[in-house]
Amino acid sequence: MVKRLCRLTFAVLSCLALLVSCRRPLPGTAPPFIEAGGPGTGAAVSREEEPPSRPDSGAPPLEEDPAAGPAGPVPPAGQLSDSSTSPPQGSELPQDPPTAVPPEAEGPGTSEPVLPEPEVPEPVKTNTKLYVLMYHHFVPEGRTCNQWMLTDVRFREDLQWLTDHGWTTVLPSELTAGTGLPEKAVMLTFDDGYRSNYEIAYPLLQEFDAKAAISIVTQYTADQYPECLTWDMCREMVQSGLVEIGSHTNSCHGDRGIERQKGEDRETYRARVQPDIQTSIDLIEQNVGTRPIFFAYPNGIKDRWAANYIADHFPITLVTVGGCSDLKNGLYSLRRYNVSMEVPLSEVLPG
Ligand SMILES: [Zn+2]
């Protein structure tokens, strides 16, 4: 009898072991899910699968589960710990989703701001028309001015007029950024690098929070010409964020700028002009701290022998032909209106 009882218990235990082994694969896979992706998909999936079976099976399964629960725990202790942990996690999981849902629900709620984004028409409305004004030298009120000079009083009037009529001053770096222009965009440019740009114009730029692009003849500054900007002045203005410094050549300005000279062949021309422009780039970068991104043709004179070199080194070039530029056509040869005492700004720009 004892032997039979032993065989029976052995048989029963074997059956239980088989049952357990059958369940193992599931739990065996479960842990990785729970541990790895665990909290998320693994646990959630197993739980989602379990719930449906319970409702389908109805009360019986529910009763069996609790019954199996206690029985199960005994044999597979390791599994029990897993299964026991899984149940709590399962209960936690359902809780997790709810907590996770709120944030997600908030997401969609906040997605409302995304709706305003359909302001896609804005890009369409983006202005591409740019007016560029060209100034040179500034003098105190009372001084006689030629067409390249302007008094401090008149420059103040210009800035006041721009402000009153809704114009926004922009810098070259804003053009290359490609972020679009304000509705009424104007770029103020000062050529030649006169000291008066710093002593007279700069304080007014600060007062009106207006920006300006100054093209300097670097040799004048490097050689410390008394009427020209110093590197310290250039740095201070650039650091204010209101000014950017560009190239107007190093020493090729003269009366004909970079125009080829009589009888000059292409190689001679390249050997004369390219190193000169490169020097201006290097001097500005070394002394101001920023690499120049615009080049103002001296006297507005261009030469196709220098075209490729200039295009390779500057994303923006400026000429002296009056007119409005459309940035859809690129940033080269932007037109500029020369501003003089004889012509009020109201006759240059549309109100
Ligand atoms: Zn010039």
C-alpha cells in the first residue's frame, strides 16, 4: 500500500510538474518582456490576453484562478515569484495605463496649438522684397554736404521716419539665414568705414534700435587712418548686435574699384585682386571676430574676372544701382539707393 501510495503521489507530483512545465514557457517569455520592454508592452499584452479569457469563461475560470493561484505557488516557486509579481504588476499596469493616458490625453489636448500652425499661409505671405539704403559719411548739423554725406539731424530724421512708417531694419546675416523678411524690410548700409559711422551714426542706431551693415576698406582701418573706424570701434558695434562688418576690399577701392586695368591680362588681374579681397576677409575675421559675409563693390563696379572668386567667398554682394531687390532672385548684386541731403527718405521708400 505504501508503495502504491508513493507511486500515486509520485504520479500526482509528476502531473503537477508537467502542468508547471507547460506553463513555464509563457512565464519564461514573460520575464524578458517584463524586464526588458517590460513595464510597457510585455506586461500589458499578457494582461490584455488574460482578461478576455476570464470574462469569456465567466465565473468558473475566476474561481479556478484563485484556486490555482494557491496551488501554483507551491511547486514553481520561481514562477510564483514571477507570476506573483506579474499579478501585482498586472494590477499596476492597468493603473499605469490610466496614469499614462492622462498625459497622452493632455498631449492631444495640447495638440490644439498644432492647429494654429496651419498658419501655413504665413510663409506664403513672407516678404521677399528688400530695400537697401546706402550711406557713407556723417557730419554734424551745419556742415556742407556732398551727395555722400549726411548730417546727424538728417540721419535721425531718417530713422524716425522708418520707425513711424513701420519699417524694420535687417542685417546681412538675417538674409542668409533665410528666415524670411519683415513685411517692410530695409537694410541700412554704410560704405568706406568712416569714423563718423561710430561717432555719429552708431549712437542713433542704438537710440532707435536700428541695424546697419558697414563695408570697410580694411587697409584704412589697419593703417589707422584718422577719419576711419578702428578695430575697437568695429568690435564694439558688432558686439552690440546692431552692426555687421563686410568687405569693401583691402586696398583696391580707388576710383575704379576692382575693375581690370588697361592692358591687364587675366592672370595679372587675379594676382592683384584676389589676394587683396582675401586680405580684407582675413583682417576682418582676425580683428572683429566674425567672417564677413557681404561684399560691397567699390563704386559699384563689377568685373566678371572676379565674379567666381567673390561668389565663392561672399553670400551677399551689393551694388550702387538704385532699386528694390527681390530675394527670390538671390542675394547677389542687391540694389541700393544712395541717400543724400537733397532727397528725403519719403521719396526713396514707399510710405
Ligand atoms: Zn566706397
